Amino acid sequence: MGFSFNGISSSSMGIRARLTNWQFTPAVSNNTVPIPGKAGVADFGASKLSRRISVKCGVNPTGSMSALITRLDALAAWLDPVNGLQQLTFDELPDRYFDARLDAAIDCTRLIRGAGSFDLDFFCPDPYGYALTDENFTLTGIGSHTILRTKGNAVSLPEYRLMGEVINNSSARWLRITTNDVALTISGRLAANEVLVIDSANMTAKVVDTDGVLVKNGLPFLSSLNLPELNMGSNSVVIEVEGCTFTSLAIQAKSRWR
């Protein structure tokens, strides 16, 4: 077993790696409030915190202590946490990736001349694993549609890319996208060569041109922040228009695992 970090495999860096444990549920934060004069607390649910992934590693024999240190120098540059979050994948989990970085010192224990072992502790601020090959859907007609998510095991926060034309900002001209019975009405001037990008994960919206260049903030186009979510399995998407033109809706599912 091995892993890849920032597109570079552990085997190409001359180390052996294996997972010896797996955190199948991340830490949680309990949202509670004490109630004066009453035993216990009021429970307002829980939210997921970060994930930690530990990997046991060994350095292949290098022939000398100086060669071992040279190899470790290369590993330090490759895994440097100052470079920020990078994509982390595992050979045994070929369908998903994690955004991760190191957050602890690494001490290498010398085993024999020119070889050693150490543990890597990766910190994932987002506890979810995401599909390496995501599920994408394109809808080109108004009315009711069904899209089927087959990857992951958790509700996903998709990205919608809407194309159409709204000639002016009027309450009589709008597009409405209803995802699993949750409606989002969109109004505001949108040119035929512009794309309204709705990012549920980051709770943002923007208008870009067809080259991806930012044109303006897209949040004023939205009637609310009830942004779409996609369930595992079947999802309903209903597209309605009034006084404007609908061209297409591209959906990136951002399928993920708990």
C-alpha cells in the first residue's frame, strides 16, 4: 500500500507506507447550552470537526546515514505543511481524496544503517473524502429532471453553473431551480455569454464569462441562501422560467464520503 500527496507517490520518494488504523467517524462538537436551575444541558445537535489520518512509513535502505538524511530532506520538502493543503490519496482507497497537510513534527527512528521508520499525521480540516472522478450532469430543458448520485455515502453540496439570458432586472423575469423540493429563485440581468456559478459548499455565488473571468458578485441574484444539496441516489431538479431564456444547468455533484 502507498499514498500520493500533491500528485507525488510515496513509492517514487523511496518510502513504504501502510495504514494501521482508520478514523471512520471524525471528532464532533456538541452544541449545548446549560439551563440555570435544571439538570443537564439543552442539546442543539452536533457538528463534525476535522479528521486525522495516521500513516506508518519506512525509508528503503539507502546505504549510509548521510544518504538517509538526504532522503529525509527530500521528504521534508515534499510534505512541507507551509505549502498548505494538498490532495491526499491512498492506493487502498482509489475512489476518493482528502485535502490534508501535516501538523506535527516527524521523528525518524534509525533501524539499520541507511534505513528508518516514522509516522505521518495528516490533518484534514474538512473531514469528508471527495470523489476523485466526480459526478457531473447537464440539463438543457425546462421542467422536471431526475439525477442519480452513485458515489459517496453523504449528502453533497454541489456547484451549479447556470446559463441563460435575462435582459433586465425585473420581478417579472426570473428563473427558479427547485432541488429536492427546495426552491431557489434567480433574478437579475444575465447576459447570454455569462455563467452564474452557485457554490453550495462555500455559500457563494458569482457571475463569470465563458472564459471563467469574474464579472460580478452573484449573491444579489439569489432569493435566499437555501442552496441546493444532493442526496445519495435519486434527486429531483425542476427548472422554471418566466420572461427570460434558459440555456443549460451544469451540475458538479461534489460527491463525498463521511
